[in-house]
Amino acid sequence: MPTLNLAGAGRLLVLVAVFLAGVWSQSSGVIDDFIFYLPDVHYLAVQHLWLTAMSAGLAILVAIPLGIWLSRPSMARVAESMMQVLNVGTTIPTLAVLALSMSFLGIGTVPAVFGLFVATLLPIARNTYTGLKGVDPALKEAAAGIGMSPTQRLLRVELPNALYVIFAGIRTALAINIGTVPLAFLIGAGGLGELIFTGIDLYDPVMMLSGAIPTALLAVVVDMLIAITAFVVVPRGVNPGRA
């Protein structure tokens, strides 16, 4: 009973806090200020999602085949060395990567997509490689024993067993990508960073939060969508969520 009473009191306190915050924001005019920026948020959020879709889509198209290739037995000697090459894109600060790409590709969307693509590669490639290397050797031996070709073993045995780990890498990469896209504003690519950095420069907290809050919400929503996709796509036997 005491535990239930504490839980009920906690929920009541949260509701009271939300109510008071709503009253304060309405009386202070903060809500009206946020509404003023809604058209900008909508326009810039579309740009933000476009940059994410382009850079993350390219990273997925490149990183998954790369991870598969590095996981093959013929690449065992050089796989980790090549992973360290990819690690450079994560080690170097993203702003520096964007600045370097701007030096070669100019200002605008193209250098932003390239810089975000480089920053997003490693988690997907690493998880693809790790997931495939982690498949039980007994399963691969059994598949070979019934006459499956290397391609059939990859498609029917290895990839289904590695999908959960691959999706975990995609979720991590997309969260990093969405959180990094605001920096693209600094090289003229748009996105919600326009509100964030302009709000910081003008010392306008409402403008800054009008960019920061949607960015956080986009990251949460995209992560949930990928999690739902993984729940549906990953086979039941290797999906901890279904277990």
C-alpha cells in the first residue's frame, strides 16, 4: 500500500507541475512566441529530414555491403584495419568534417550531406560486421552441410541472424545524424540549426528552443520507427523484443 500511495502521489505531482507550467507559459506569452515560429519550424524541419534521409540513406547503402564484405573469411586479415579507417570519420569532430568537406565541395547541401554521410558510416558498418561475425559457426556449418552456396548461407542464415545487431547500428547512426544535422546550417545547408544558432546569437531562448525541441522530437520519433521496423522484420528466434 505505501508503494502504491507514493506512486499515486508522484503522478499527482507530475500533473500539478505540468498544469502550473502550462498556466505560466500561457500567462507569460511563451506559447504565443512558439506559435510565431511554427511556419519556420515546419519549413526547416522538412530540410532537416531531407538532409538526414539523403546522408543516412547513402550511409546505409554503402555501410551494409561494406560490413558484409569485411566479414567474409577472405578479408579477415585486413578487416579491423579498414574499420579503423572508417573510425577516422567518427574520431574527427563533425564540425571539422563539415569544414573540410566545404573546402572541397563548396557551401550548401552537397558538403553537408557528404560530411553527415562520413559521420554516419561507422556505426552501421561496425554493427553489420559484428553481427555477421557473431553468427554461430554451427549454423554456418549446418548450412554448408546441406549444400547451400556461400551466397545462400549469407542470405538465408547469416543476415537473418545478424539483423537485430544491424538494426541497432542503424538506430545509433540515425540518432547521431539527426543530432548533428543542425551543424549543417553553419555551411549554408539549412535545417533546424538555423533557429538554434540564430537564437543563440540573438540571445533569444524561444527561438533556440523552437529549433532544439523539434530536433529532439525528430530523433525520438525516428528511433521509435526504426525500433518498430526491427520488431517486425527481425525473425522471432533472434529478436529479444519478441522473446
